[in-house]
Amino acid sequence: MFIFCKNRRLRIKRLSVEPNDIGAYINVGRTQTQLGMYEEAERAFRKAKDLLPRPPFGEGYEARVAPSHLNVFLNLATLISRNGTRLEEADKLYQEAIRMRSDYVEAYINRGDILIRLNRTREAQDVYEKALQLDDANADIHYNLGVVFLEQRKTDMAMISFEKALKINPRHEQALLNSAILIQEEGGPHKRKTAYQRLQMLLEAKDVNERVYFHLGMLAMDEKNFTLAEKWFRKAVEFRSDFRSALFNLALLLSEARRPKDALPFLKQLRQYHPDHVKGLILLGDIYINSIKDLDAAQECYESILRYERTNVQALHNLCVVHVERGLMEEAELCLEKASALAPNEQYITQHLDIVRTRRQQMLRRNSKVNTERSSSNVNQDSALNLPT
């Protein structure tokens, strides 16, 4: 770091001697960007941009600007696009660079990325297709066009673009990963081997993406190989402790394998990072009721969901079950009436409401004949309801 900073001082000193040196300002801006001095870097890039020659009226830029100096547009646009509110400004810079040099492929690529972030996928598609006219052998452009098609939900066309990228560069990591995901999600059993092979190739990469482990786990789930799926999901979680999908799917797998206590720490970890994960909270509450026998913790899970989603029927129903488990039949009846009003066509709620009403009537009749202590004992023995799956 000391040498790096020293290098920066040397470049600034150079500017004081050669104030019209465009390349020097670009170098200073790059160095300041790497040092996190973003405001200073922007000033340096803008100074370099202001020094670019202006063509006479009616003439184009292309013969007058050195290609290396055009990098100022890419550097400045990349810097300001860190701020999501300045994407339009970055887009204008890329357009300006393209006007100055119509075959500037990298500007097309970067502009397409900005347009995707702006959700202007039709324009992004046009930009990438123009770039391919200039450089059809560029795997990155084919891959980026595939991403646009994914955003447009044109999965067949996305796969064609990913395959073209892989034909040019068989080890294009992003194309390998996203094509494997598409195959795993939509390709069917006969194509799973291809997806598996592509993900295995990515395991040999220097930096393995956690999504590789996750989708190997999903492929194993598709093949009903739950032991292997558990292994891959655990690897994904080890690699990234807040991996939402991996944490939930691992917990679900363990729960369905009748290992709810093994699932519990992963659900707690999921809640730590994603407190609003509704399915995770539902599963956690289910385990607290059926395996841990902790009604307070289960109730807190369901009430937490209802704070996020006041009309979540499953959470409300399961909260009603907690009341039943406590023997609070009046509260359970009121709770189930509310759930039934939200979801009048859910048969399991109607059935449970009928059961609770019947038991309440039985309780009232018992209270007229036997003492309260015996009545309460009978109610607790008869009050179990099943949670919906």
C-alpha cells in the first residue's frame, strides 16, 4: 500500500508539470478510484474528458481522439454508476463514447449492462446485437445477450446465446453456470448430466461461486440423492453463511428426513440474516411445536410473520394451533374464524374450526357436570390439530 500511495504522489507531481496530459489525469483517476477517493477520481476523469480535442463543426471525432484516451468515458461511467441514482448519467457517457468511435465494442458492452440495470432490456438487446456485428467472436457479448433474454423470460433464446458463448470459450464461467441453472430448472432429466458436467467444471475454477454448490445440491435433489444434496447444500452454506436459498433448502431437506433438530440451527441462521423469510419461519415454528415442544417460540415465529404479512393465512392458522395446544379453545375459535374469513375456500381451516367449536361445546357441557380441573385435563387431552404441510 505504501508503494501504491507513493506512485499516486508521483503521478500528481507529473500533472503539475504537464497539466494538459490526458493520460496522466486518467491514471490519477484510476489510482484514486482504487484508493476509494471517488470524488477526487471523478474530478480527475472529468478534467481528462475536458481536455479531449473538439472537432470542427460538421466533422466526426474518430480520427482526432486516441483510442486510449476514450477510456476516460468508460472509467468515469463505471465510477458514477456505483451510485444507482446516476445510471442515466453513465448511459449518456457511453453513448458519447460510441458517437466518438462507432466501433468501440467495450462501450457497447458496458452500456448494455447499464441498460439492464435500468430495466430497459429491449434497448440492451439492440446494443449487444450491434456489438456482435462488430465482434461476433466475443464470448462475453453472447453471454450478456443471453442475460438480456433471461430478463425477458425468453429462456430458449438465452440458452442459444449461452451455448454460442461456450462454443467460443468452453470455460466461460458465467455461461457454464447460467446454462447449467437453466438446464437444472427447465431441461428435464435427460439433460441433467450436461448440467452436472458444467457445474463440475466450475469446481475446478480458482474462485468457486457458492451457487455452483447450491445447484449441484438441487440436481442431487432432482435425482432423489438426498445424502449428496445435503453435502452440496452444506458446502454452499460454509462458503456463504447468509445464502438464503441454501439455508432454507438444507433445513427443509433435514426436516423432511425426520431430522428436525439438525435443521434447527440452519433455520436460526436463516432468520439471523433474513428475518422476513416467511417459509423459514413457518418451518421453524412447525419444529418448535412438534419436535421441541416450545409453544412460546412457535407463537413468536408466527406472530413475526403476521407483522410482515398481516393476511398470511398459514401463519395465522398455525398460530391458532398454538392456542389449541395450550388448551385455549375460545382464543383458538376466534383465531380460526379470522383465518376462515381470509380464506373461505381452504377446507382444512373449515374442518379445524368445526373441530374446535365441537370441543368447546363439549367443554361447556363438561363444566356443568364435573369440576374445572378435570374438565381442563380432558380438553388438553383432546385438543391436538395437525399443521398443514
